[in-house]
Amino acid sequence: MNNFFNDLQDKINQAFESSPAKDIERNVKAMMTQGFSKLDLVTREEFDVQAQVLAKTRAKLEALELRVAELEAKLAAETKA
């Protein structure tokens, strides 16, 4: 009985491989690949790396803004004295 189902599955796969549906699938895949290649896309890995770089840069910027505010406050206090 198991052989019957295996043979049936093989015949269905063979029919699908030679059917117009498989040709349509290949053509659609090729068109999508060509369309995506024209777009300016990045991989998920590249996106994640840039997100990490941005987070680090944002943290440094916030630290520098705080430092500038402290220095401005110190300068203002010295000017008043």
C-alpha cells in the first residue's frame, strides 16, 4: 500500500514538473527576481548591522549633547561669578 502512495506521489510530481503550472512558476520567479534586482534593496543582515550602528551613534550623540549642556551650564555659572 505504501508503494502505491509513493508511486502516485512520483507520478503527480512528474506531471507537475511537465505541466504549464511549473512553467508559469518559473516565469513568475524570473520576473520577480529581475524586478527585485532593479530595486535598491538590502539584505536583512545589512539592515541589522546598520540598525546597530545607528543605535550606537544615537547613544554617542545623546552623551555628547549631555556633555555640551553640562559645559554650557558650567560656563554660564563661571560668567555670572
